[in-house]
Amino acid sequence: MTEESTTPAIVLEKVSKRFGRKVVLDELDLTVAKGESLVVLGKSGTGKSVLLKHLIGLLEPDSGKVLIDGEDLWSLSEEERGKRRRKFGMSFQEGALFDSMTVGENIAFPLQRHTKMSKDEVAARVAECLDLVKLPGAESKKTSELSGGMRRRVGFARAIALTPQILLFDEPTTGLDPITTDVITKLILAMRDKLNPTAVTITHDLKVAFTIADRVALLRDGRIVMDLPPKEFEAVDDPHVKAFVAGDSSFEDPEETTLR
Ligand SMILES: Nc1ncnc2c1ncn2[C@@H]1O[C@H](COP(=O)(O)OP(=O)(O)O)[C@@H](O)[C@H]1O
Ligand SMILES: [Mg+2]
């Protein structure tokens, strides 16, 4: 294999991040190979969203390195780092759509901003993305008319509009009913099949994790304390992992949940 194809998509080297006195990431190491799907589990407030924001360069580590395709994000100029951000498609918690825009306008937004595509090309790409998330013809819908599941799907469509190499999903099914969760899970699988991206997904849902992951990692005390293929992860003899696998709700710290 060439060096290019063996360079991991994502490497975090001893990444530390604190807010005030609270250490959120503590010399965290993580590698994600190209095309791999990693799922990160961890209780609320452990720093899962903070971790994702480091991958995409929205947060700067206090120390340590973030390498994307072998490039140290924070040794680049701000402009160059901004360009690297286009390698990513991120679906934020709750979808984060622009409510003043239609569905079509939401998806067209990154295309208009970052490409020189003509109006027709944009329209065609928007239609393609809506097809992929199983919402064909939804362009003119208002985002306020959408159900929770549909909002996530439109968020996905916007995230993939620029054909990113790396997809980040922050709690894609949190707050959805089981049937919609299933639809979204299948959609993530379909997007993987079609786009073959590197993917990092954060979820609380074990079923979702084991369905979409090549590797499952557990974030605790600022570090990845477990990092295994789904089958092995499920079988691990560790109280924290078992609490997750058993769906132990007492594992959630109610005080920290409000901080999410
Ligand atoms: N921009 C910020 N400023 C200060 N504290 C933050 C910021 N972002 C996150 N935090 C804190 O970092 C911790 C981890 O947050 P987060 O990554 O959102 O947790 P989660 O694992 O639930 O996604 C929390 O205590 C949160 O309050
Ligand atoms: Mg979060």
C-alpha cells in the first residue's frame, strides 16, 4: 500500500483540554483509519462533543496534537485549517438547522458558500442528498414542519452535501423513538455504503453503536479507556462497560446531564 492510503484519517496524540479547572480531555490518544467507523460511548458530560469539536478544529487542544490525514491541524494557518474543515461533514446534536430557511435552502447553503456550482448544479446536488436520506422532493418544506427524525435526516443531507471524507455524528438518535432510531441507524449504514467515509459517531444507544461500528470506544475521565470491535466490547468484563451494555440508567449522572 502507498503511504497515502495507510495514513490514518484521524490521529489524536495526548490531547488535553480543560475548561477552567475542569479537565475534560486528559492526554487522550485515538486513531481512526480511513474508511473506518468508530463509535464513542460515554456518559453525559464526559467530553464526547468536546472530542468531536477537536477533530474538526473547532476547539484547540491545550496540549497534544490533532492530525487529519497526517496533517497537524494547529500547525496550519487559520485559513488552511478552515479549508481542512471541508473534509468533514458534521451532524450536530438536534440537527442544528436554520429555521428561517427551507429544507432545500439548508442543504444548498454549504454548496453556495464553498463551491462555484451553478444554480442548477446546486439544485441537482440538493435533490441527490435528499434522495440519499429518503426525503425525495422535500426541498420546499419548512424546517418547522419537520418531525425530530426528519430534522436529523435533513441535517445528514446538509452534512454530506460537500461529499466529505469524514462524517461526524453527534448523538444522531438521542431523543428519537425506537422506530425512528431504527430508520436513522439504517440511514447511517446506507450512507456508509454509498460514500465509504471515515465515520465517528457519538451515541448513548448500544444497539445503534453495535450496528454501525467497526470499533467501539469508551470515553471516561478524559481518556479512551476501552477500544474494541463491537463483539469483543459487548463481552468485556468491566463494570463501566457492563453498566453501558446493561443500559443501566443510574450510570447517567443527572447533575451532568443538564450541562449537555
Ligand atoms: N465551550 C465550553 N466552555 C466551557 N465548558 C465547556 C465547553 N464545552 C463543553 N464544556 C464542558 O465540558 C464538559 C464536557 O462537555 P461535552 O463534551 O458537551 O459532554 P458530552 O459528553 O455530554 O458531549 C462538560 O462539563 C461541559 O460543561
Ligand atoms: Mg454531547
